[in-house]
Amino acid sequence: MTSQQQYSIGTPGKPWEKKDKAAWLSQQTIKRSYQQQVVTKVEKIGQDFSELLVVEQYGALSYDPGIYSLWVIKTKCWQDHKPIVLITGGVHGYETSGVQGALRFVETMLGSYADTYNFIVAPCISPWGYETINRWNPNTIDPNRSFKSNTTVEEASNIMSYVKGLNVPILTHLDLHETTDTDNSEFRPALEARDAVDQKLWEIPDGFYTVGDSENPVSDFQKAIIDAVEKVTHIAPSDENNYLIGAKTEQRGVINYPIKSLGLCAGFTEAPFVTTTEVYPDSPKVDDENCIMAQVTAVKGALDYLKDI
């Protein structure tokens, strides 16, 4: 089915013009503080783990460079023989546990893996989206469809340029996301209005699942993540047609997308092991802490699997 609801902005059947996008932007408000909830934690990590990690600014968003500075947490004593782990969160700023899960992993578990891996952690790629609790950036663009060469989308281009500049091979890229009820109630209707193209609505999966790369699904890797996360939260069941969020279930709790052609964050490196985690924060079975721990456990499950291959 399609959203079939009249969105408050634009003219039905006509793609948004500049005035419509401006009207959308005028309705967005700051709902939480990126500085307080993210940057202060990054700074504290830099202080508390100064012998192990270094904090680096890799850019700033032009919307407000003083507020929307962009940060990575990186292994300080880089050793070339160690495989490299890239963890990203907050590509969609409204997906809270992706941001806080990346930070929590660094704060509580990264040290136990430091002898095995080099780390690059970008906890919040879309800080304006984080503050306004948005999927889009201020230009009504979804950053997680923008990780392509020559992209002009700042959230994507900044982290892509930083990682490319390191000129190192990435073993695994773990991109931490959520699927929320607002995907159907707000974001897909907004997308339908913006583009004047019908958008399907699917039942939001109640539980955790992962999205692999249809061109390189690494099924055992995905299974290891699911098996680990199941110990802390429930795995999303498939619908009656064996689908999750409109995609065929490849195995329990796992679907695959062509991540590179879609311009998804998880596809911008040549890492052989990639996944997008999806937490469902609106489930009555979870709370904020459980969602954060699901993300942390997903990272742990991935790293434990890769240690043994």
C-alpha cells in the first residue's frame, strides 16, 4: 500500500519546489543538544582514553560550522598489521541508539578489542538531523541515499573524504541504524509529497534485524550478529510473506539491499564485511538502554566473528 495521506506541505501530484522545501525547513525545531549529548562525550573519550585513542575533527556542516562539527574517534597507536574496523552512527540523525550505541561501544568495550583491531568510529554523521530528530538534512535530502562518488551532500562527502584520505583497507564497516514508527507516519509520507511519487508503507518490524549487501551478503557474518544480539533483545520476525520492511528475508532477521547502487553509507568502502544494524525503539519490549545495548552487542558479535575467521 502507499501512504495515501495528504501531507501538510506542497501540492498533491507536484514535486516540491524551493518554496515547499523552505516551508518544510521552517517547521523544523531543535529538540535536543548535539553538543551536550554527543560532542561532550567525544571530548571525554579523548581525555579518558588518551593513551589508546585520538579524537579528530574531520569537518563541519555549513549549516552552522560552530555547532555542527564532525568528529571521529580513532586508534592512536595505529598498527598496519591489524585489520581496520569502521563504525558509523547517526547517518539518520533521528536514529538515537545508533549514535549512543557507537559511543557506548567506545566507552565500554573498544579497549578489549584494541589488541586485535584498529578502529575508526564516526558516531554522528548527521548532527543537524540529530538535533532536529530528522531523517533528512536541511535541504530535504536523505544522507543515506547519498554515499556516491562526487556527492554534494555534506554529511556523506565529509566522512567519505576522511576515510578515503586515510588510504587504508577497511575489513568491516558497521553502520548503526534504527527503524521507527515515524518511518511510516512522517518520513515516507514526506518523501511521497516531496517527489510526488507513491511510496509503499510496510509493517514496521518489531525487533532487531540487519541489512547486508546483496552483492556480497556474507551470510555467516550476519548470522553471528543476529545470534549475539538475540541474547540482549528480540529479533524481528518476518511477515506472513517472509519479508521484512518490504524486502525478502534471506535468513532469520536478515535482509539484503544493493547498498552501493542505493548510495547507502555501508557501501562506500570496499570492506568485505559490511552490515547495517536496525533497532526498533518503539517496541513495547524495549527501552532506550536496551536499544543502545543491542547496538553495542551487534558490534561485539561482528568483531568476535571476525577474530575467528
